[in-house]
Amino acid sequence: MKSIIVPVDFSNQSEKALKVAASLAKEQNAELFVLHMLELSPAIMGESGYISQEQVVHLIKLGEKRFSDFLDKPYLKDITVTPVIKHYKVFSEVAEVAEKHKADLIVMGSNGADGLQEIFIGSNTERVVRTSDVPVLVIKGNEVDNFNPKNFVFASDFEEESVPALKKAKEMAELLGSKLHLVYINTPGDEFMSTNDAYSKISKFLNEANVGMEVEIFNDYTVEKGVINFSKKIGADLIGIPTHGRRGLSHFFMGSIGEDIANHSEAPVITFKI
């Protein structure tokens, strides 16, 4: 891992993400690009909607000073930290910054200290996930000083389109020194599969991916409950899900299932672009 991007907005959640990113950067000897997007509040606009150039410069300097103070942290010592400031809040720029610096990972904090508030739909995190070609690690409410996941769950529908996501998850697990657990969630209803049919589908997928790994079939009432309950069962401290980027979450996570997993999981969630 050569470079890591972490967008910050000075909130507690973004600082938790910064701590995780710093831990990873130190472990991987990677460069840390800390991105802050300044935003001019409508409250400072006059009735004419015009701000003088002097005011704009003053506001930018204040923002830059606050950013500099925010980065004055003991845990950033001995890490190569490059501040990046964008003067407009355009979240597609996160992906552009990641592409420019050939980033291997984007780390972001979720909204809501308890991790239960909506963090995907209409949120900054969702915007970044949908435009990013690199994995996005979503840090939840718990404080993490040393990010060192031992058990990493990757849930999939084991359709052919998810092969690239699995390969990225496998590479990430190797980088992090995590044990990767593959799981297929079998639910009642139209999507229910017999054990033989499920293993036949999974075997075909693994052959296509050229990956020799075991896959557990876990039965539950919904995919969301299955992923979360399986993760709790094995003591997972990281959950991976595939995404379709701009087209939203993968077919496996139809509707709000993917968002629900990210919102309700106690463990951090990492997304992989298909």
C-alpha cells in the first residue's frame, strides 16, 4: 500500500478515520493524503449573494489555519502527511484526488457516533463510494487507535461480476494480515437455494476467480441479518461488500440491504468496486 486518502471535516468521526488511516499508513509505510474541502456557508452571503474577494481570501486562510491545527496530532508523527485543500465541496473530487495520487485506499468516517444513522443514502460517504475505483473503508462509531483486523468477512452473491471485488478483497486481506472468510447468505423466498445448488454456483465462481478458498453457506431471514449475524459469530472486525459504483450497490445487495449492513454493522465496512 503506497498511498491512502482520508477526507476530514474536523468532526469526531473524521478524526477517528484519520487515526485508522494513520495506523495503516504507519504499518504499510504509505503516504497519507489528508483532504479537506472548504465550504462557504450561505449564512455569510449578503442579500446580493456576493462576497468580496478579501472576504473569500480571509475565509480560506481561516480554514487553512484550522486544517493545520487539526493535523497537529501525535499519532501523525513519523508519517509522511500531505495536506490537500479543495475550495469547493464536490465529493467526486475525492475520487479524482485518489486517482491523481494513485491511492490504494480511501478511509472515511461514518455519520453518527453510534453508527446507526444513515451513512449511505444521500450522504457524503455514498457519493465517494459511487465515484471511487479504489476501495473505501468506512469507519464506524467506535474509537480505533490501532487498526489491525484479524477476521475479515466478504459477503457475495457469487455471480461472475463479483470476481474482481473478491480479488481486491483477497489482496486487501493479505496486506492487512487478516483471515478472509467468504460467506453466501441463503434466505427464504425466491432467492432460496438448496445446498447442492448453492455449492455448485459457488464452485463455478471460485474456478472463474482462480481462487481456492472455502465458502460458508449461512442461513438467515434476510441478507442483512445474515451478514451481520455471521460476522458476529466468527468475531469479524471488518466486513467487505461489492459495489457497482455510480449504479449503486451490487445486485446482491438490492434495495437498502447494502446500506443497512453498513449502517447497522458494529464492525468497519469496506466497499470494492465491481
